[in-house]
Amino acid sequence: MVLAGGLVGRRYAVTEELTIGRSHRAKVQIDTPQLSRVHARIRQVDTGWEIEDLSSLNGTSVNEKRVTKTALRFGDQIQLGDEVLLLFTQHDSLKEQMLQRQRLEALGRLAAGISHDFNNMLGAIIASLDYTLLNRDGGENDPDYGASLDDARAAAERASELCSRLLAFVLSDAHEYRWVNVSELFKEVVMLVERTVGRSIEVHATVDDDLGVVGDAASLHQVLMNLCLNARDAMPDGGTLQLNASLSDSDRQTMVVTVRDTGIGMAAAISARIFEPFFTTKPGAGGFGLGLATAKETVEAHGGTLAVKTAPNAGSTFTVTLPATDPESIPPDNKVTIRPPKLTGQVVMLVDDEPLVRRATRRLLTNAGYQVLEAGDGTEALRLYQQSNLRPALVLLDLEMPKMNGAETLRRLKALDPKVRVLIVSGHAKAAQLDAPTFMAACGVVPKPCGAGILIGAVALALERPDRRSSRPTLARMPAIKIDDSGLPDREPSGD
């Protein structure tokens, strides 16, 4: 796995022997002047695996120690020259199944707290909208009328954010090693934990700014969530959960994360086994004993350690250490300011199987000056595209639909009109991982739900620059796009 230099996140399978270098003679080619033509070799030996430097100009290091030949263990970091950093790790389908099962176990433990918080948000939305419906005639003069709408939107955004995090937590299976802002990830975990643990547990958190590691954000998020859920379960009568993340005082090159609870603690005989796979202290509560075993393996794969200090009736402290990475290594955001569209009357076809979503989106598009055609599925979209006198300038296409899904609809639209512009709008957690033909055929991908600013801005961008793929607004890039909606047209939405 490439951590730095070359294609970050790229994986290379090692069977019996693998050579790495910058020439075609190496099985793995990484084009950087720092590497020799055939720089190093990894091969399987009787005792396991070993790496050998092949008389390279800039040398080979394993875990920051210069080597000529040495044994390799899973989790070792290999540095070739000054720029290329690799992670030697193990992958198999059984391990992926274990990780997925552990995610589902953790989700089950989250369910009670999340359903309570989600019901609170739905209650706020329903109550706020009922107030506006009851006072619709004199609402303009009632300050609570506008406040109710603001509250409903805020609650909906919180619900949407929670759903997005849960989907990423359960469904993330593409491990991408890149620079991770642990400070922001830590804050996200704290927000989710505060909504989950219940009011009998006080949550206190401190985190340094700009903490970062090279690793997989989804896996690290899962480790922290698992430790926090274990801490919650250890305090059935309430208590205090203390979370801390900072650089080590000793070397300032190691990040230390601690999860401390004031719960029941563990005896030495139990704490000695808690990192063993399938060992659990709560067999009757649906636990599989995978959480801490998976967490330890994940941390070690990132070059770190996971340890526990505990005693009966004295609580537990789990300590994670990870090699810190300079935050300056993160590339700058490619921020784009999208100006509001002019009222050109361009035709947009909206394809979505959910009538409520279609009506709400149509209002926003009409309010922005577009003419809107609606289709409830892919078959209807193809018929309208062929028969309508108003040829759409852009198609907004949902992915998950009955009869004909979005990818097939897009393929057939392209067969009808190779110049058709399609913007995918999807709430699917893996919309950013579309197959290459589907992704390349679309102008971009935006998340659902999204606000008026993002939607109208993405539509304007797709219409203005449909063929410039470097500026395509994708699901992964959308948070980096700054939407300037200060000049969006103020028009009354059309009726139903």
C-alpha cells in the first residue's frame, strides 16, 4: 500500500516476489527520481517475508531504520529514498468479513441512542411545520413563523448529518491511506458519542489542533467509536467519559489518544485477554468479541499501539498511539466560487422515483428560473427525452430507482444523445465509487439531501462547464466547494 509518493492509496499484491523501482524492469513502477531503476525486492522466505535493498542510490529503510536486508512484519512501514513510503500489510476476504461484522455489532449498540436522538429531530420538524401550517395566513407578521422554519431546517440538517455518518460507519469498505485530520475526526466522534451514551454519562473532550496521521479515516473512526461504546457499556449506572487527543510530551512525533471511563473496570485475568478475537465479557448482550481485536489490529496496521490500564471498580483507560504526520503535507483545497445562475429559462429534467423529493426539488429549480420536466423512473425519462418539444439542457438523475436504475438510464440517454449533460444526485453512501464508465459519462455527482445553494450551484456549474472533467463537482469534492448563494433570485415558488 502506497502511503506517500506515487499513487497514494494504490495497493500491490505480493505473491512470492515483488521488485519495486522506476523502470519497466520492476514489477511495481513508481515514477520518481528518488528511486533507482530496480530499487528493492520483497520476497517470501521460509520464515516469512523479507525486503532487500538492491544497491539503490538513496537507500531503503524499514520503520525509519536503514537496511540492506531484513525481515518484514505486517504493519511495517517501508521508505524508499526520501519520498516513497509504503505500508506492508495483509488482506484477505475473511478479515474483511470480520471487520464488517464488527461494524454491524457496533451499529446495534448505537441503535438505542441514535433512535432517541433521531426521534427528537423528527419531533422538532413536525412541530415546527405544524405551527407554520396553523398560522400560514398571518405568518408574515409572526416572528415565530420564520423561527419555526429555521428550526425545522436545522433539525433536518442534523438528521441528514447523522445518517451520513452512520452510512459511512457501516458501509465503508474501501481503505484509502491518505493524510487524515485526526482533530476533525475526533470531534466528529465526540459529537456522535454525546448523542449516544445517554444523559447519565458526562462526556468531556480535549483535542489539540491539526493532529494528523497517514491512514484510513473510516478505520480510525471505527476504532474510536468502538472504544467509546465499550466505555459506555462499562458505566451502566452512569459516570464520566474523558476523551483526549494530543501530541506526546516526550517526542512530539507521536499522537496519543486516550479514552478513560469511571466504570466497573476489569480484573487482570480479563484485561489480559480483551484483545483476543471472539473473547467477550457480555455474551448475553449480543457481543461477538471482535471490537477490541479489530481495533488493535487496525491501530498496529497504522504503525501504532493500543493498550489498556484498568482495575476492578477503578475504571479503564485505553491509550492509542499513532505516528504523527506534519499537517503541511495535506494538499490545499481546490475551492471554487459558484455564482448564481442567470434566469435563462433553460430546461432541466428531474428523474427521481420519490414524488416528495421531485416536488421539493422542482420548487427550488423553478424558483431559480429553470423550466422543469419530471420523470418518475428511467423508462419515463427516456420517453420524455425523446418526445418532449423542450430538449433538456441538463438531466438531474437519481441512482436508485425501480424498473431501470440510474446507471442504465444514463447509458441509454448517452446512446440517444451523446452530448446529453447528466448530473447524478444520490443519497447512496457509495455514489462516489461509481464504476468508471458511469462516472465519466456524468457531469458530476452531488449528495442528497443538499440545500438550495449546493443544488443550484452544481446545476449552474454543470451547465456552464459540462466538458471540463477537472472541474466536475463530485460527492467527495462537494464539501470543498464554496457556494455563493447571496444573489440567488428571490421568487415565489410555483404551486403544486
